[in-house]
Amino acid sequence: MSVTRRTATNVLLDTALKNFYGAAEEMRLSEDLIAILGNSERRLEVSVPVEMDDGSIHVFKGYRVQHSTAIGPAKGGIRFHPDVDVDECEALAMLMTWKCSLAGIPYGGGKGGISCNPQVMSPKEKERMSRAFAARIAPIVGTWKDVPAPDVNTGGQEMVWFMDTISKMHGQVEPGIFTGKPISYWGSKGRTAATGYGVATCGLELLKVVGKDPKDIRVAIQGFGNVGQYTALTMEEAGAKVVAISNTRGVYYSPKGIDIKKALAYIEEHPRERLEGFTCDGCEKIDDIVSLDCDMFFPCALEGVVNAKNADQVKAKWIVEGANGPVTPEGDEILDKRGIIVVPDFLANSGGVIGSYFEWAQDLSGYFWPEDEYNKRLMHIMKGNFKLVWDYAQSKKIKMRRAAFMAAIQRVADVVRLRGVFL
Ligand code: GLU
């Protein structure tokens, strides 16, 4: 059967589909498998009515998309952001399928979110919204069905609200339905740092294979949330000079290097301001981080930041994608022609979901590991996966993104073939 290729108006979904079709065709995947994996199993849209603090009712839109449950329960985060829509969730859910497959963990891919601006909501409003959303998606999530986790603008607190709501609905504690929970409540030591730690590990492994010492490397990190912070900290600890960090309000640049521990302490002391007002030796505030003179660039914020308009201005030799989809396909092509190596998102930031897998495994057994055990296992998997993709890319003379896609798609396709069509 020949399959018509899906296209989408949503840039992220269109990119996800193009990346999938491109790799699938290069692998000569059968048209039947392309048809199955080019579509999502389930796209759920829910309304989320919330009583706001002023007494008015606001109905938010929420989503949960399960792209594939071929390998195991769908897995992937839930984000709170004004741009969230069902297509974006589908694109990110597809990415989760490849991420979990490449990571070698027993999950499929899912993603969800609520279209909202959490920055302007009170904690009570966010709690009511989180609980209403959890109740709405309750029929399709579960320890062996779909296991959500934090994503953009969500963290341990939201996971507790979700878990508590569903536990109350089920009349029993349900620790295995959400990961990324606080350590005090069924979470796991190591999970908070896991994504950034894994991103930095990929950066350091890359430096190893290209024969560079981290001490000679200048690093720029876009986004100073959970992923950016731990990436920065790990790179600094490895000896690299972090010359720039940024958030939505600006880029903080110092050619002398920024003391990351000081920046973290500043955020701790000024949680509302985030980095606003932060200063350091030689520090100046600049506008753009993408074109900054540095060796390794870590985009750890949102998607599409390196694109057709600015990819030719990138000065870094290496990009490690901490965020999901930070480089558009057009941007990717330009970077590739310029010889800039990109470690793709679903390899680089897979530390988060691998860490989630550890948390889930601990929740299921009710036995918790010490942090060094967690980090040792995470490091081992990340290094192994980096090597697999690097060696595959070298042997086939293709870029790392294509190699990662091909390895990831292969595993899912093998399981779909094994199980047959009636999934
Ligand atoms: N939101 C993270 C990601 O995009 C974590 C997902 C998870 O742990 O399920 O990989």
C-alpha cells in the first residue's frame, strides 16, 4: 500500500512528521509501518473549568496525546503554556516515542498540556486547574497505560496535585501514574537533576570523541530553568567556562565565565525576579545568545530558536539540544552544511525520561535507591546511547539526528511487527 504523507500547519508537528518520514524512507521501512507510526493512537482534548480567585469561571483547553503504546505505557510530560495545542502535543508525543525507544526503556510516547499562562495565575488557581485536568484525563492515564511527567512550567508540585487527585478518585495511593514527584512524596533522589545532567553528559561525551578538553571550552546556555541550571552546573563542574546563561528576559554574558553556583543562589534568593538584577565579574546583558561567540551551545528553552533566519550566524561548533525541537529542519540543514555537529534532543535530553523510568521502577517496587546509584545508572545509559548514535552516524556518514531517528524507529517497528496490527 502506498501511503500519503501527512503534513501539518503546526510547525513542530510538520517537523516531527518530516523527520520521521525522512528517516523511515532512508531505512526502507515498509509503507504499512510508515502508515501506523505516522499517526497517533489517541488525541484527547478536554475542557478544564477553573474557578479563578475573583470568583469567575475560566474554561481552559487541555490535551493528552498518545502517539504509540507499542513498546509499553505512553510516557511524556505535561506542559502549561499559552502556545499548547493538540498538534504541538502530538509532535512532542511522537518525539517521546523515539526518545524512549532510543533510551531502551519500556515505554511508548505521549505528551499533554494546558493552554494557559501560569505566570499570571495564583498557586490556588494552578492547583484547581491541575486537579481538574487530572480528573479529565483520568480515563486514559495509568501505571500501565500512560505515565505523565513534568515539562515546561510544571514540576513536582503539579505532579503531586495530579497524583493526589487520581489517588482520591481510585481510593488508593497511585504512585506509578506520574513521575517527577518530590522526593518526600514517592519521588526519587536524582530525578530533578537528571535531564540537565544527561544533557551535559552528552556534551562531555561529544568533547571526548572530538578530542577536546572541557577546560578549553566556552559554553552558552539558553534557558535557566531546571534543564539549563543542571546542564550549566555539570559543565562548570567538568571545568568548562560557562560564558552565557539566559532566560526570557535577557542574556547574561561574561567572557570571564559566570559562577553558576552564584547564579543559582541568586535565583534561590530572588525567586520572583529569576535572573533579573543578577551581576557577576565582567557581566553584561546582551540581546542574543544564538549568535554568541562560544564553542558549545546548549538551547535548553523552547522550540525553533535556531532556524532559517539565524542558523548562519551560529558561532558554536557544537550544539547539544536540551530543549525539545530547538532547531528547525531548515536551521538543521544550514548547520549541517556548515559542519556544526548537533546532538539531537531526543538523545541529549533523554536523561529526564530515563530518570522517570528509575522513579517508576522504584515506585512499583516500593524500594528507593540512593542518589549515587541513580546517577551511576543514568550516566551508564546516557554514555552508551551517545556512543550508539555517534558510531552509527560515523559508520553511515549521516548526521546524528538521522542516526538517532533510524535506531529509535527500528526498535518500535520491530515491536509493532512482532505484535501485529491489532495493538
Ligand atoms: N518532559 C520530559 C521530556 O520531554 C520528561 C518526560 C518524562 O519523564 O516522562 O522528556
